[in-house]
Amino acid sequence: MGEFDGEVKYGGDTRAAVLAERRRENDLHALGVHVVRWAWPDLMQSDRLHRLLRDGLRMVGR
């Protein structure tokens, strides 16, 4: 699973947003789902994004 990390979700209550994100990601990990995250700098350099996605696929054995 992939997710773009933008800063908008942290605009309000940063602590609550981070805690909710951690809970959600822990729930996904418990289901065997690996999350790959990327941000604007990764999108601006295609080799960085490619490396993140490739490494994420390797972690799940694909």
C-alpha cells in the first residue's frame, strides 16, 4: 500500500493526527499490509520514488 505524506493533515491538531496515523498504520501492519510513504521531494525525483516503491515491494516479497 502506498500513501502520499502531505502536510495538510497536520494543519489542525498535529498530535491527534499523528496518533491517529500511528493507530491506522499499526492496524494495517497487523493485517500484514506494508505501507510505503512518499512526499513532494520524492515525487520531484523519480529515482527516489522508484527506489521507495521497489524497496517496499521487496519487503513484501514481490
